[in-house]
Amino acid sequence: MLKFYYTPLSPNARRVWITLLEKGIEFEPIILKLNGDQFQADFLEINPFHHIPVIVDDGFKVIESLAILDYLESKYPTPSLLPNDAQALAKVRMVQMVTANELFPKIISLIAESPESPQFGKAVEHINIGLKFLSEIIGDRTFFSGEQLTLADIVAGTVIPFLPNLGVSLDDYPQLKNWCEQINQRPAWQKTKLNDADFEEFKRRVRFLVRLRRREMNRDNQADEHK
Ligand SMILES: N[C@@H](CCC(=O)N[C@@H](CS)C(=O)NCC(=O)O)C(=O)O
């Protein structure tokens, strides 16, 4: 059976979890705590970058959430979560990449920075550029590709619904707001959603990781100065 390495707190892993549920793929859950267990030799053999999510299917391992989604779509094509039309497919990819590369890093800033700081304000500005772009793609459709749920909805749907809880209103984007309400009701979203305590724990871990990375960067910079 397909093995799924993840933690329920991770939005990157949740993309994969929701895809497994939407496609009705059976899996063996292997939960990591990310308290150092990701550095154990047996996990490093599976993913040398010590990240979840990872899947191992028939002995074939796949790392990187977006690569995992493509693998699952090819290997388990029903129900289909990708359109065939060139423009529709390009839109799915744009939604995925804009969410992963433009919105997600700024969400980290919303969690790590004080709401009064210039960095927080800049993150909100950037997120609004992303939301405007995404609301133009969704137009007045139910999902990003029309009536069919796709990987675009799954990737954006594990990020955008959290924005109001992090200080970014969706009031200027009524269709995205309707879409959030729709997808949040789907069984796969309900089953994988974070409760309030989990969400606080997720934010605590993000702040801890950001502090750790900053300390490491300072140490590296100081070491470079003394060379
Ligand atoms: N680009 C990767 C990112 C994965 C990632 O950053 N995973 C985090 C959890 S959200 C992780 O495993 N962190 C543990 C670590 O960095 O040691 C993906 O999309 O799968």
C-alpha cells in the first residue's frame, strides 16, 4: 500500500493528503513530528532534504508536494484533477505556482512579523497582488477550472482560507470568498482541517523555524567576516 509521510500541521503535506482523499486512494499514514525525527538516517534515506510530504508507492519514492500531485494524477487518473485544454492546464499551473511561490512565503511573514512592522505591511500588499491575480483567473466560476475540482483548488485551498485568520481580508474578492466556503465544506477539507489549537501550534512552529534560520544565517555571516 502507498506510504504517506506527513504531519497533519503542514499545508504542503495537506495538499497531498486532500488529493489522496479526493481520489479515494488508500494509504498507510506515517506521521513525523518534525521534532528532529526528520533527521533520522532512515528518513534521510527517503528524503535527503528532511522534508515532508513524501510518498512511497510500490517502492517508488516521490518528494516535493507538487511532484507528488502530478504522480498521483498520472498513476490514479480517476477522478481526474487536471484539465486537458492547454489554456485551462496553464491556469491550473499558474494557480499552483503563484500560491506556492508568491503567497505561501508571505504567509510565513504574516506569522513571524509583528502586525505593526513594515515587513508585515509589505507581505499584505504582495498577497493582495496575488489574490487579485487569482480572482481574475477564477472569474465567476465555482472552481479555478470551471465546474471541475482540480489541483489548482487543492493547492490554493490549503492556503487562501487561512488568510482572514492571519489579518488579510477576502472582502474585496467575493468569488474567492464563496470558493473558500464551498471547498471548506468538502469532506476531504473537513477531514484534514486544523482545529484552533493545531493552528496555534502551526504558528508557534513557524516562528520557531524562522528564528532558527535567522540565527543560523547570522552565525554564517559572522563566520564569513572572520575568514
Ligand atoms: N517544497 C517542499 C517543501 C516541503 C517543506 O518545507 N516541508 C516542511 C513542512 S511544511 C518540512 O518538512 N520541514 C522540516 C525541515 O525542514 O526539517 C514541498 O512542497 O514538498
